[in-house]
Amino acid sequence: MIFIQMIDVLLIADFLYLKTNVYFLWLHQVADNLDNSRTLFLMLDIVFSKLLATKESQHNSAPKTATSSVSPQKMKTNDS
């Protein structure tokens, strides 16, 4: 029974994590609603930590566009 609840919670957690960034508050609410199951809380905490790490690594590995700190006006030379 707890395993089925865990799968349901993970599906909901994944959906909510993609929709919002306030997942810690939601995580505490889930733990309260499931009779303060410490094991489930720890499992969800690990899952969310991994999701956050995955999101951050995807963000950090995103291709970056080349930017220049020199404005086009500064690149012009005065030949007079």
C-alpha cells in the first residue's frame, strides 16, 4: 500500500516540481498528510534533491551564446 502511495506521490511531485519551485513546502505538506511517515519523507527528500540537481545540471550545461563585453560603439576606431 505504501509503495502505491509512493508512486502516486512521485508522479504528483514531478508534476508540481515542473510547475513551481516551492517544492519544500509541498514536501512538508505531503509528509503531514501521510501520517508523518519518516521513511516516505526521507525518500521524497532524496528524490527532490536529485530532481533539483538534475535541473541545475541541465541549466548549467545549456549551450551558452557568445557574448562580448565590448559594445559596438567601443569597437569603432577614430581614423581622423
